[in-house]
Amino acid sequence: MTPTQLAAAIPKAELHIHIEGSLEPELIFALAQRNGLSLPYASVEVLRAAYAFTDLQSFLDIYYAGASVLLHEADFHDMAWAYFLRAKADNVVHTEIFFDPQTHTARGVPMAAVINGLSSACDRARAELGISASLILCFLRHLSEEDAFATLEAALPHRPRFIGVGLDSSEVGHPPSKFSRVFARCRELDLRLVAHAGEEGPPAYIWEALNDLKTERIDHGVRSLEDPALVAELARTRMPLTVCPLSNLKLCVVRDLKDHPMKRLLDAGLCATVNSDDPAYFGGYMNANFVQTVEALRLSRDDVITLARNSFEASFVSDERRAELMAKLDQAIVS
Ligand code: HPA
Ligand code: ZN
């Protein structure tokens, strides 16, 4: 098997997927029709043609518009189920899924509809597809600390249905430290902590995520390479980076996939992982990200296996489940 074939075939975990970013144009139109909403795009093709992004904000504007068709519990369930079928096809065996409740509650959608719809899809994925899945609630960093606290409060009745919190949306100008007190409260609640940092923002934002928020993973983190002391710290602590190569390409974080820092991150000994971020918008799910990265950077068989192992190492699963996932990988490599 070539490294590319191996990358597609082996079991893997996805740890950086915004479920609203898995909403394909076809499903956006179907949900708009089901909910009696009209869209400012004439067709699926016209909508897809608008997916030409210059930076993170140009994407977020369209991403939030797409998510506006989600109104009812069944909409959230159907969106997540469509993602799970794609994940299964790519041999994803475990996934930790971001969701953005503020995008929905601000439109009057009840928190219960969001969380119950997603959570029932996770249960179904476990039962019908053998994929283990958990939810991570993301705070929108362009909104206030007060809004984040109110969102946490509204979500707490559903505490058993999500395992952690994250921080996403417009990065530059909204440093992690803006949410230090919210994350401190989440830590007291035994929630797992992650944050987007170092996608467009500087290495200083990654330091803040680590030191002020006390995150257990960094989402993206590709700009860490600009700060050798930070790279040394990330390597020393085996701090996972959930890297999203096609996202970085589509949002112009890198000019070409051949310039992507993934190989340099691995060679520096960091616990880097491959993820799809917003697969409906960035041109591919897990295996598209794996395959195109392996080819552009000429990654070796060992690199591919390291990436899959890293995805399990970085997962928020029990020791027992982690051992099971690692064993599945070992089995796939020898067979
Ligand atoms: N970065 C920040 N916020 C996001 C992203 C991302 O890549 N995707 C969805 N929300
Ligand atoms: Zn993201």
C-alpha cells in the first residue's frame, strides 16, 4: 500500500469538525424548503460558487448564513447524521464535534433543540455505525464574555450531553484572554478545554490559550512555528494541535498545500493531527484532507501512522477506549 492508500484505509479520529460546517449546499436548500425559508441564492450551484474565500472572516459570513436554515431538533439531527455517514466512509472511528449554540439561540432556537438533535445523532452513530462521538460547545469569540457566560448557563441543564468547551469564530482582535473567567468556570465544572488559536492570530494567542485558558488542545496552531520557544513547549508537553490542511488552503493561511507546515510540525515532534474543520465549505472530509496532505508534502508511511496515532492520543476518551482505538490501528497496519 502507498502512504496515500494507507492514509485512506486506516482508522482515525476527527477532533476538529464544526458540525455547522458539514452542512452541504444540497442540505441547506432542503432544510430551507422544509422550514419555509427563502435563501438569497438562486440554486445549489450559485451558493457553491460563492465559496471563494480570502480569509477567515469571508468564510464565516457565509457559514453563519448557511446555518440560519437550522430551526428544529430534527434539522440538527439530520445535519449530524449526514456528517456521520461521511465520517464512516473515511474510516473515522471516533469524533469530537464542535457546535456553535450562539449562532442558533440568537435566532430564537432553543438550546434544547440544538443539543438534543446533535446528541441523538451521536447516540445513533454509536449504535448503527460503531463510531464513538462527543460534543464540544464552542463560544463565539467575537461576542462578549457576558454572552459566553449566559450560553454556558443555558447549556448546563444539558451538561451530560457535552464533554467540553471551545472557542471559535473571528480570531484576530479577540484573544483567548477575553474568555479567561468563562474557561475558569468551565474548568470547575470538569469540562474539557480547547480553543482555536494561531490560525490567523499570532503565537501570543497560543501562549494565552495555554496559560490563561489552560486548554488541553490547540485548534489549528499552525502559526506556532514562528516561535521556537512555543514549539519547544508544545513538544515537551505533547500538546495536541488539531490541524486542518484544506481549511488552511481555502482560507489563504497557506498559499499552496506544498507550503503547509504539517511536515515541519511532525518533524518538530509535535502531536499534530489531521482534521476537516468545515468540510462542506473547504473541499473535503477527513480522507480528502489526509490524502491531499500526504501527496503535497510527500509524507511517509511512518508519518501517516503517526498522524493516526496522534489523533487517538489527543482524543478525550477513556483509557480503555483509547487502547481499543490504538489496537484497531495496529491491526489495520499489519493486515
Ligand atoms: N476558525 C474559526 N472559527 C470557525 C472556524 C475556523 O476555522 N470554522 C468554523 N468556525
Ligand atoms: Zn475550526
